[in-house]
Amino acid sequence: MATTNLGLETIQPSERVSPDKINSNMERLDKLGVDYVTQSGATGSWWWRRWKNGRFECWARLIRQSLAPTLEGYSEQGYAQVTETYPVTFTTPPLLFATARADGNPKAHVAYVEHAKDQAQLYVGGLDWGKPGVDVEVNLYAMGTV
């Protein structure tokens, strides 16, 4: 008997198991061309997944304590650089999505993102210039090929 959706052959409890049905099912699934995760894990600050088609995606939540701006902007606001090495080196700079928040500071934002194959580089803006550093949380998601 075959499954309704994919037409995969089922094995009945009373049947002697044969590799033919299993191999036939694997060939049907492979012909679908559906991508799938081949590896996943965590490295340092990053969680990651490697896909069969060569795509690699990773994400991280970074906490930088007492981060103070090093570049002065307009209206006494400053910018602080945040850099984090990816768990792999991408073949080209990946798509990088980033968000930032600073404790008690609704002005904090991601002001600039650099393109690099080996690390996430960005600036958090809206920080108060000339004041003590604040705790900053940066969330990153990168996707590309390796």
C-alpha cells in the first residue's frame, strides 16, 4: 500500500523487510528536490544550520556590557562598533540582519552594517555621547553560502 500524498511504499508488520521498498522511497523523496538541513549546532555565540544546497545560516544574541560610543554623531549622540566572527567563512558576504537595543534608551538603533565574509560588523547608534556606557543587546541573523 502506498501513502496518499507522496506515494511512498509502506511496510506491513507481517512483511519481511526488504531494502527495495526503502530504497524506492528514498529515490522518490530525492526526486522532490526539497532542500534539508544536513548539520546544525552551536559555536561560541552562534547557533547555525547547514543546508544540503550549500546555504548556511546562523544567528546570535550578543550582550555587550557597558558599551560606550567611540564615534561622535549629531546632537550629542554617539556610535559604538560591534564585531562578532561568524562560525564559518562565507564565500561572499552573507545577508546580515541586525537589531539593537540599549537599556533605557529608545533611540538605540543599528546605524551601519559592513559587508564581510568572516565577521558581522556594525555600529549601534543613538547612544549618549560623553556618558557612561550602557548594556546593549544585538541580535544577528546571517545567511549565505559556504
